Amino acid sequence: MASLPDPPNPARRLLEGVRVIDLTRILAGPFCTMLLGDLGADVIKIELPGRGDDTRQWGPPFTPSGESAYFLSANRNKRSLTLNLKSVQGLEILRELIAHGDILIENFLAGTLEGWGLDYDSLQRLRPGLIYCTITGYGYTGPYRQRPGYDFIVQAMSGFMSVTGPSEGEPFRAGVAIADLASGIFAGNAVLASLFARERTGQGQRIDISLLDCQVALMSYVASNYLVSGQPPKRYGNAHPNIVPYEVFRAKDGYFAFAAGNDSQWARFCQEVGRVEWIEDPRFASNPARIENRVLLVGLLNELFAQRPASDWIALCEEIGLPAGPINPIDKVLSDPQVLARGMLVDVPHASEGTLPILGSPLGIPTAPAEVRLAPPTLGQHTEEILQELLGYNAAAIASLRKTGVI
């Protein structure tokens, strides 16, 4: 596991000087703001006093000091400020913070901020050029706009679960909250594009990100297959609808992933394993033929792969340039030399844990490296710091806000 390197020159951080007012919780929004924090933005995470982001209670597992592993996964590189937004003073402090911000991101139910008098036009008067991004289940338009958004329900509604899982039996969701995570990534892209546009025009933007939109977009070639053919896609388990072979196979000692992505790779594999007759066999010679004869070919390959351990087949594929890999459990993933070499696991100083292992940033920008500058914050860890440094509140004013439950 890598230790945190000495921080680079702050001027090299791509979003140095950009401030994000983060009103998000759970996963989609926090994942977006975390990525912006990785790039150097000052992310101020606003949380409910005494409780915070709902995911602070999502466990076990918890760290020895009670920090939720789920919360830790999406909240590095942020500062936490507690604020009661149901109070008049709390909303006034929020307005002050927005006036000092560049980006406002929230994932309340559609229309919540408008109910507080913070519609887009009002926000622009408060902070000209503000980029305002909402992340909701179904967006700000359409018949579902008032429905709450849940990753699992969106995976079901988007068609994703109709193509995920074994060919027989119940449909499956993804093993991670893919709709939430993808929405956070899409939102981050929209925010960065809006920042770039503001540099040229000085104008802010209103961004409307929907979990359902994002998950439908991820249907990609599966949706295109339907639009071209008119045939609803089927579930293929771990197989690919358009490429054969491209799935999990069973070797002598267990499963591994193997693919031949084109006819030349297929021919190279057949030559190497002594099955040259498969190259010219009309049932297997081309990818469309292999798709038509999928069941037969997969059976033959499983018979072949059962003769040797998975590691032998993976080594052979690596030698001849074919894609193959082990089905790694997470402990092996997080000790994999490639993962470690890429800095995807770091030890970071933490306010209550001493040192905490967390995932690193995947944003590989060697000329301006993304970095883990801050551990996921404890609840309200930076409240006084932010109120003093950014808004000029003195100790007496902060003590009064704390006494009355505003912070």
C-alpha cells in the first residue's frame, strides 16, 4: 500500500481555487464531488448536525472509531460543515456560502431548493456565473420528476436488469450501484464542461442529471442492437451478445475470463492450442458463425479448458496477446501489483483513525496529478474553520450558532 506522497505544487492542481458547495448525500452526488475534489477543488460538504450524510450510519462495517466504510468510499478530499437547513439562520449561512462558491451540487427531490427561494435565476443573482447541478432520480421534467431515485429501481426500469444475469431464472442487478456511480461521473463531466465554458463566456449553467437518463445511456450498444433489429435483447449470463467467445470459462481448478475479440485473435488461439480445424470450420470461422453456434462452441471450449489450470490458460493468452484474466476476489484486487503500482490504494491521515486505508483516484493526469489531499471528514470536522476563514464569523458567533442548533 502506498503512502501519500508529498503534495505537488498547488498551482498544478487543475481545479485549484474552484469551490464546490456540496449539498449531496448517499452516493451519486458525493461520488461526483469527490472526483472534483481529487482534481483540487475545495469541496465543502454540508451535513445535518448530529447525523450527517445518511451513509454515515450505513454499516457494518465501521472503523474502530465508528466511521462507516460506505461513507469513506465517496467522501475523500472534502471538508465537512454541519448546518441545519430547516432554520432561517441555516439557510442564510447557505446563501453566504453559495455567494463564495463556483459550483453548487445537490441531490434533493426535484424543486427543493426552489422551495427555499434558491431557483436558478435567484442563484445567479446571488453568485453570477454559478454552475448549479442537480442529480435526481428522474430529472426536472417528465411525469416521474417527483419520484425519489434509488439505484436498484433505476437499474430495473432502465432495462439493465433485463440483460443482466443467467439466461434462465431471475434478472440480476449489478454488484455495485452502477446507476449512482455512472450518474456521478456524468455529472462531473457536465460540471467540468460548464467550468470550461464559463472561462470563455463568464456565464453559469444549469445542469439537470437524472439517474434514469444515465443508466439508459449506459445501455449503449444493447439499446442500439434493439433499435437496429427490433428484437428485444436477452440475458446471456457472463457472455456477450455480439462476440463469441467472450465469457467466463471453467478451467481444471476454477473459473477465468477469456475472450477472442475478432477473427484474427480466434485463429491465433486455435493455432496455439492445436485446434487448427476450428479456423476453417464454417460453424466457427467468423464471429457471426460463432454467435449462431454459441452453445456448441462454448461446450467445446469448456472441454478444452478443463484439461489445465486457469493460470496456465491465462499465461498462454498473455503470451500470444489474447485477453484473459482471473476472477479476482476483492482482497486479491487490492494486493494486485498493477493496482498498487497505479496508486489505487493509499494510507491517509484521519482525524479519529490515525491512519486510514482508502482507494486512490483513478484520474490519471501525470502533468497535473489528482491526489488524495484530505481523508473523508468526520462529521462537522471543518465547521468552525470554514465559518471563520470563509465567512468571517468569530468564536462568539459560532458558539451561539452551535447553542441554537444551527450548526
